Amino acid sequence: MIRYLIVDDEPLAHEIIEGFSERFPKLEKVGNCYNAFEAIEFLQSAPVDLLFLDINMPKFSGFEMLKTLATPPKVIVTSAYQEYALEGYALNVIDYLLKPFSFERFVQAINKLNAVATTSKTLENTVLPQRLFIKGDKKQHQINLDDLLYIEAFGNYCKVYLEDTMIVTLQKISDFEKKLPATIFIRVHKSFVVSKPKVTAIEGNLILLGTHSVPIGQTYKKLIRKWFDG
């Protein structure tokens, strides 16, 4: 059973989502919230698997609320504003439903939710490398993949950017791309590979990773869009 919460300041939106959700036996509504503050309070007191989340709400937006959650549920955005879609996908939302949306489009979002749940179960049983050795400064550096932000090809070298340092190595970016798990890392430019979980936002043709920014290559835009769309 998937327990869902609707967070939207429009009562009509609640009625539509509830009506569509009733056709799915595995969806169980656990509550209705009409602003972000109500939602935060609700999430502190009851387990929720899925948020149907509006963005443009008074005083505190849906995305602002989402960023405050340490372990957010799965999220399907429901919004009348298309311009926030890229930011939504950067926050790892399941889907972005543009109001007014049809039942057919709603079904597509639920199918994506089910696909993500299936993939997560598969990954739980898959052993992924946690560490990587990098040659640099006449040393073999052992790094934790959780600390790796991105890799930049720089002439005959590569710069490996970690949370608190940077390592210069003669290893090729293509070699890194082969070694790094594709479920976590993605090539976004001929000279850049980034960690998906470290992406904080998309701004125009730039990928933001905290205080760092990385360009999106023209030939990689379709791949990145596919990543967004799941």
C-alpha cells in the first residue's frame, strides 16, 4: 500500500487527485494539507510514502518545504507553472504534472512511481563499488564515492573534485566513466562527469553542485532530459 498526502492550497485540486487515486487500489490517502506548514507538521506525526505537491503556495512554496525535509517521501509535483520543472527534477521528484492534467497523464505518473519503486528494490540487492583508487602526486589515493562531486577533463589530465579537496591525475575521463556506476554518475559534457545525488539545481545550461557549476554539452542534453524524465 502507498500512503499519500495531498499538499495544495486549492480544494479543487484535492478533489481531482482523490478522484483519480480512487481508481488505484494500492493508493491510500492519509491526509489533506492546504499549505506547507500544515504538511511539515503532518509529516512529523504520520508515515507518508508519496506527496502530491503543489509549488506556488502562500508564504512557503512547495519546493522550499521539500528542501527542509531530511528524508522526504517520493514526490509527484502538481503545478500550473511549467517553468519550475527543471528545479523539480533536480530535487529528484518522480514526475511533474502540469495543471490541468488528464487521468491518462496521472496514470503515467503513477507508472513512473511504480518503476522507481521496482528499481530501488533491485538496487538494494546490487553491490556497487563504494571506493575508487586514483593515481596522483605519485600516490594512490583511495576516495569514497560519496565524497566525489565531479570530474573535469583538463588537457592531458583530469581534475577530480571531492567535497573538501581536488586531485589531479593522468587518468582519462573515459576510464572514469567506465569505472563509475552509471546509476550514480552521468556524463553531462565531453569534459565533465557529475555525481547525480550532488546536483542541487539546473540553471540554464549549467548544472549546479553546491558552490560549483558545470556546463551541459549540446550533445548530452537529450541524455540529461532522459535522466530527468526517469
